[in-house]
Amino acid sequence: MEYLHTMVRVADLAQSLEFYADKLGLVEVRRVENETGRYSLVYLAAPGDLDRAMKFKTPLLELTYNWDSEAYSGGRNFGHLAFAVEDIYATCDRLMKAGVTINRPPRDGAMAFIRSPDNISIELLQKGASKPKQEPWASMPNTGVW
């Protein structure tokens, strides 16, 4: 068995790409526009997985955009996506400055949660050992759910 990708349905492709690519930093590696099926598929890879994703087409995040409007709800029941980051505090600071709400701040220097525009929970994990506790994160309350 081989892990290939995780698919999430998105309501607004441009808004989702702004979040996943521009804010989170994922890289678009492939796009499929299907006129007959009336959908678009956009495949993204984390920068650290880019070589492997280009060569083996895995691991990827697949954004599925159905051209006919459809209401998607319950992103929390999906579970979550998870990405390892070099510096949890710097990543959360950059995302916050870009307008992303940090639902579960990295109080422990190891883990944080944010949400996509379609309410998909995204876990950010510190690569390697946890960072020492640091303000303002250590005393920052949770916001919403993740």
C-alpha cells in the first residue's frame, strides 16, 4: 500500500488557493479542468515534499472544486491535515499576520491548529523537539474549534 493524497472539497477555489498556497506555502504541482464533469482538481505539495511529489505524484493535497455550487459543512468531521514546520512560532506569527486565525495556539511549542476557508482543521507540528514555551503563545487562549 502507498499513501497518495488527501482530497478536500472547496467552495471557492481562488480563496482556497490563497490560503493553501499564498498563506500556508504549499506549491501547486498539477491541475485538471474537467469540462464534462464540471470540476477542477488542484494538487498541492509541501515544499519539503516537492521533489518526491513531482517524481512519484505523492504525497499531495487534492483540492476538488465542483463548478456547480454546493454547500459543504462539517469540516471538523473530516478530521485534519497535518504539516511539520521548521519553526512553529514563526509559522503561526506569519499566518496570523496574513489574517489566519490560530484556533489552538502553540502554547507547548509543539502543536497548533488553524482552519482553512472551508473549515478544514490543519495541525501544525514543530519538527524535532518542542520549542521552549514563549509569549504571547504560552498564555494565548483557544479561538473556536479545531
